[in-house]
Amino acid sequence: MNDKHAYIRKDGRRAMIARAARALIVENGYAALRTRDVAARVGINISTLHFHVANKSALVALVAETTRDAFLDLLPPAPDPTRPAQAQLRAEAQAYFFSLRDRPELAACFAQLMQLAGAEPAIAVQMDSFAQSWCQRYAEILAIGRTQGVFRANLDPLAAALAMTGALTAFAPRGPKGLAMFWPVFGELERGFLAASDREGRQ
């Protein structure tokens, strides 16, 4: 029991460290990130911080992991071939919209991590894995919709998914006040994916 409680305390402390580091990265940029500043914000000494994260690279790896997980927690259930694909596509986009509107620090931190990825291979692996997994969700939904006859029979799900995620991630740097065109852009792309009968019905 004691070991279990110790683990929970350690896990909770790492979460606190990750949140503090993410906030500092968003506020000041990665270049200004100092482990002593993270320790001060959490309210621990530097030795305690280094017990949980050995160095700055380990700290940033923790930030990347927890930022990714925080975003994934906001997503709807995994693609499901038994549910209407168009509703799933909209739910996926809505989850991303809400993340930009309500959790802008996640997108801001992702932007910093993507810039860092060129110099930190471990971060690049995490970012690439996340981006591919997120895009694959869209591709699976689009493939489901093609099978259901909602989306065009000649639709390339992966190419369409790349087009949509690429267009929607362009809103990430704009902040919560720059989302006015998010849904119009989504709508234009969605109409291009629809089968002819559905597209004509929406005109």
C-alpha cells in the first residue's frame, strides 16, 4: 500500500512539473526554459525536480508526452464503422476546435515542440508519431464514409485526411480569437469529400 501511494505521489508530482514547464515554454519559449524556474513554479527544490526528470531534455520529453496525452483526452471515441461517418468527421473537427478555443496552451506548446524537433530526435519521434496517429483517425473515418456511400467512391482517405488536418492545423497559431474561418474551411473540405448525391442535397 505504501508503495502504491508513493507511486501516486510521484506520478502527481511529474504531472505538476509537466504543467509548470508547459506554461513556461508558452510564456517565454523553449530557449528560456530553466529547470530551476520549473522547480520554483512547482514549489520544490532543484534536487527534487531532478529526481523526477534528470535534465532539461528529459523535462521536455515529459512535456511532449503529457501535452500529447492532454490533447488525445479531448478527442471523441475511436473511429467506428457502425456509426455515421459524417457525424464522426464533424465530432473529430469539433474536438480540435474546442482544444484551440479552450486549451490554446496545448497548441502553443506543440508549436514550440515542433520547432525543437529538428534538434531533439526523441521529441521528433513523439511529434511525428502523434501527427501520424491523429491524421490516421481522419483517414479511418473517411474510409468508413466511403464504404457507407457518404463520401465519394474515388476518395483517397489518406490524401483527404492530410488535406483536412493540414488546413485545420493552420488555425493553431491564431489563438482563440482567430477561429472565425475554422468552420467555413471545414465545410468547404467536407463538401469536396461528399458523394455527388449528398453534395447536391447540401447545395
